[in-house]
Amino acid sequence: MTLDVLIVGGGIIGLSIAIELKLLGASPTIISRDFKSAATLASAGMLAPDAEQISDPAMQQLCWQSRSLYREWTCKLENLTGLNTGYWSCGVLAPVYNLENNLPPSCDLNSHNRYWLDGEVIHKCQSGLGKDIIGGWWYPEDGQVDSRALGKTLLSAVQSLGIEVKEGIGAEAILEEQCRVVGVQTKTGLLQANHYVIATGAWANELFPLPVKPKKGQMLQVRVTENISSLPLNRILFMGNTYIVPRKDGRIIIGASSEDVGFTPHNTPVEIQELLALGISIYPQLQDYPLEDFWSGFRPVTPDELPILGSSYCDNLTFATGHYRNGILLAPITSRLIADLICKQKSDPLLDNFHYSRFQTLSPKISSVLTSTKNSNPLLSIVNNTHQTSITDTPLVIAGKVFSSRLMTGTGKYRCIEEMQKCVNKSGCQIVTVAVRRVQNNVPGHESLAEALDWEKIWMLPNTAGCKTAEEAIRVAFLGREMAKLLGQEDNNFVKLEVIPDSKYLLPDPFGTLEAAEKLVKEGFAVLPYINADPMLAKRLEEVGCATVMPLASPIGSGQGLQTAINLQIIIENAKIPVVVDAGIGSPSEAAQVMEMGSDALLVNSAIALSDNPPAMAYAMNLATVAGRMAYSAGRMPMRSYASASSPLTGTID
Ligand code: GLY
């Protein structure tokens, strides 16, 4: 069945868009990996573009328009559901401790949306503020909504409008063909629709090479002990990045940290301690209120801190992500603009400022190159020419990047650069690993790497070859990231981690590898560790957040083929991340064998570079990888102890 519009992401943005689409006559379906982890529920619900001092003019417009829609929008949702969203135009008070940096020129003291209150006035206006506060700004047009109540209301509205929400179903990969999305792969199968909307917040980067990262926020909640018919605090207090948000039912939310720690969950004492200290200094009576709850969430942040909204490089794909600190605030305007775009083909000029292409340093878009079916990957050509539904393969997805080729190659050991270029081409590979140290030291063949390959089409996988310890490998990984940036791959955070103290067998150090992997994951790298075929180590590396594991078939450059089959099988069976077999493959039959076992990909260098005719061998490896993968997908016939005639005897004449 082909759906009308498939919305990937069931947070506030996905739900709001679904509602607007439905009201315009479309039939949206939502898939949501886990509603509970959406930033929606973590947010304090501030609607505060003035207090947050949004300075980008287009963003300011977007935020102001959204804030002005809020009352009507929440009323509409409340009427649909009979629930309360807690919308409250309560204003924001931003106290200051000293005038330095806080006081604008006198002509700008009071503008239409903010007013300066001096010490006496501010303390009169709001009793209980910290004694050191000498004045502050009053932002009357800002306000709040109870984001958890809003989340419930949106879910209920979606239900009452008959919109299907498939909760617990995440998108695993997006399938594209000739600039159209042709399906979304999920754990329960392929979903197909006429149009697709990506509203996956901080997780957007897992599906597309969009520069969206998580920025963690921790928060906590206390409750006033006074009678709530006369709340002690009737407005939001906001200072720096700390805010105190009172709810009408007596809860007070205190937020929020702002951390670059990837998707590390949980609350940490150090951040909670800091929030409490800052909160208490602004509003000391907080210290006596009962502490009720802590939580954390992930804001989706882009490099310019602005959202990614509107059309994409596929005709039938729309982006609505990267709302950073303003997802709750921007829900009404985002849903209105995106629904108009999809249903009425009406693109508000404001959307131009938030187009994903502002981040594209590579042209044509590396993403469409990486997912294009018009490349030298024979599997996809075969698939296109025959019965696609029966043999369509899912693409290889590593740390959110989608690759149609499952063969990776390297740049080492070639006789000359031209030969290496031909081989990369013939191999059909989209990922080439490069030894950062060899580039640094201008080892022959690595002097002109920038020009040698087309880095708009090839994804660089910097490796830490030559590093004997975890410390060295970490340092080289950072250099590798810079190297990829210099070549125009701004968002390339991949590193092939090699920690190899032993120069005779070149076997990796499991302890050093695990230690370095853990640290690099925390630093935001997509780590692809080279390991011995050790199932326990593979599991530990997966647990610390590695993007793949790269077990060896036999020692590097030995060409001994598959010597680790039994362990490799266990690794493949247990891995939830791609298994890329690296090292030891000597011939195409071995490459095919490893793929038939169910490896997700292969890395082959020496077997190509050291053959008599490297370009021919590169092509043979390309075909073998594809054949092995196709055979794995097709399913091998069972082995039998006895013969079974190919032509059955039933129905023959005696
Ligand atoms: N809008 C407040 C925050 O993101 O912390």
C-alpha cells in the first residue's frame, strides 16, 4: 500500500505537521521511534524569542510569527481534544547583576518588546529575587506552554483526527532513486508514500548527511509549598542560559544545561548542582521547595543554530528539523509553512532562509551521490533492470550515512597514483580509507591526495594506521577530522581506529582500541574500530557507541583469506551495527564468501594493489562483493547428505 504522506518523527514538529496536513485534506501517517525520548517532553516550554535575544532577522521573524500564532493554535488543539495545553502569556523577567554588557544605549532602553526595570522597580515587581540583582529587562510578549501537556494534547488531537501513529517504529534507512524517495526501511518492513517529511529532531543525521547534532539539556523540577491560588512566581525568570519557569499548578522548572556529549543519557550531579546554584542565586526561596524530578533531552542543533525547513534534493521529501532551542515555540509556524508547501505547493519566502542547501559545501550534493543509483555499483544496476521488489537490497548505513556500495578500499601499496585512481573507480567504492600519518609525512602516493580523488563523490575514512597507543590514535583521529574538513567534508566525523603496537603480525591491541573508541565516541566521532575477530570485544565496542566493528579475516596484507570464520559468524549474529570485514581478503572468492556469511561490508586494499592487474582485480572485487551480498539476501540452499535429482521423477512415464 502506498501511503499519502509519511512523517518520520513523532515529536512536536512531526505531530503538528500531521495535524495541519490533515486539516488541509491530506492523509498523513507518522512513524515514531520513541515518543518518550522526543525533546518535546524535556523542554520547559518557553516561548521566549525576545528574552533569548534571537538576532538573525529571518529567525526573529519566524519566531515572532510563531509566538503570535500560539494562542489560536493551542485553542484549536484544546477544542479538538478537551485537554489543556497550559499556554500562558506570562512574560519573562531577565534580572541582571551588573550594568556592564547588559545596558544598551539609553535611546534603546525601552523598545516595543522590552522594558528596563531599575533595582527598586524590579524588586517591587517580583518579590523574592536575589539581593544582588540591580535591575532587569521585562519581556511582556514572551510566555510559555506546558510542553508535556502540549505533547499529550497533540497525541490526542492526532488520534481524534484519525491520523495513524506507528509508535516504536523508527526509520532505518531512506531509499532513493533518481531524486525521489522510494521508501523508508523500518524494522517491520518497507513503507512507501507519495511524500515524506523528516522531523527526526536531533536524530536527523542518522538518516541523511544533514549537519544536525544533539545538544543535551538537563533540567529539574521543584514544587511551591505555598497555596497555589496565589503563586509566589507568576512569570519566567531568565538569566544567561538559566531559566526558572513557574507552572500554574505550583511546579517550577529550572533549566537547562547545554552540553556537547552526543546522546549520553541521564542527569549528572555536576550539572544539576550548577543549575540549582544559579537558580537559587536568582530566586533564593527555591532552596526550600521540595525537589520533584530531574530529566534531560537533546536539542537538535545545526552549525548556524537555525532550523532546516522546506524542500530537499528529492522532489517528494521535505525537511523540518534542527529547531535547537526553539522547537516548542516554532511548532505552529513550522507546521503551517510545511503543510502549505506540501498541500498547496506554496513556499513562503521565509523558508528560503532555512533551506538545507546552505550547508552544502559539496556539489552536487554528496548525499545524493552517495545514495544515487546511477553509479558503478552493479547490484543496483541489476536491481533496476529486473524485478526490483523481489531483490531490492537495503543500503549500507553507517552513522546515518547511506552508501550503496559495500566495498571500501584504501590508497596504500599502489605502484602509482594513476593506478590507485583507476582502482578506486573500478571498485565502485564510495568509501576510501586514508592513513592520516602517511599524508602528514608525505609518504609516496600520499602527497597529492586532495587532487587524486574526487572528494565530492568519495567519502573519506581517515585511519590511525601507525599508532601504537590509544593516546596516539586519539590525536591522529583529530588530525584526520581536520583533513576531511580541508577536503570539503565539513560533516565527516568518521575515523577508522587502528591501535597496533605489534609490527610483525600487525594485530590490534584490544585494550587500547576500546579505550580510544570510548573517548572518541564521547568526542563526537563515528568510530569504525579495526579489531581481531573477538565477539566479546565487538560487543563492548558496540556498547560504547562505535558506528561499526571491523574484524579481520586474517592479518593485514597477508592475503591468507578467511581464517576467523567461526568468530566472525558470532560477531555477525550478535551485532546491531554494521560488521565490516577488514584485512586478509586475498581473492574475490574470499570476498564473496565473507559477504555470503552476512558481513555488511568489506575493506580490501592489498589484494587489489598487489595483484598483477589492479584495476581488473578492483572490478572483480566489486562484482564479488555484490555477488556475495546478493547471495546472502537470496538465502543459500540447505546442504544435504545425499543427492537430490535436479529433474524430479514424478509424472514421468515408466
Ligand atoms: N529554549 C530553552 C532551551 O533550549 O534550553
